Amino acid sequence: MFVLLESSHAGFIEHLQEQLSSAGIDCHVLDMGRAADGELHFAIRLPLYSQMSHARHLLYRDRLFALRIDPAFRQEWHALREAPKQQALQWVTSPLALRISALAVLILLFGSLAEMLWR
């Protein structure tokens, strides 16, 4: 079994599971137990990894699938869809990425300076 998504909001996870099932994705809700903060966590699991890319497409990109989400879960839905964007922003602005960018700029500057001196 492969975990597609985890959340502490049981109603939201069950609603997503119903919507994914109606879209042809074979998935089940799994009770993951309690986290360190004491909240119950639930997951949507897929028995076949081959369905993972289609399920991710529905969750993160498909506009028609987004219209089928119950308005009561809009806040959780928006947080779910914004999470990959926030993760990418954190990677780009991480200290390691900034150091690599600074190093690349220095190499470019020294290369340009060396090219000007040799001409």
C-alpha cells in the first residue's frame, strides 16, 4: 500500500477519498493513529503505485476535480494545493541554495574578468 496524502482532518480525508473513488482511483482511508501532539492522523492509501501519478494530477492540477470539492472543505483544499508551492519556495530560498547561487555568480564574474584580461 502506498500513502497518497495524510491529514488530521477526518472529514476532509474521507471526502477526498470519495471524490477520488468516483474519479476511478482505487483508494482507502487508513487510521494512522495519534501523532506526538495527540491528534488523530488519517491517510489515503493506494494499493497500486501506478495510480499515484493520476491521483496526484487530480489533487494538485485538475480544475474539474477541484470544483467537486465540498465548500465546507475549501480551506483545507487550498492549503493542500498550496503546500507544494510553499515547499518549492523553501527549497529555492534555503541557505544551501543561496550559497550555491552566490558561488555560481562569483564563478561567472571571475570567468568574465579572466576573459576580459586575456583579450
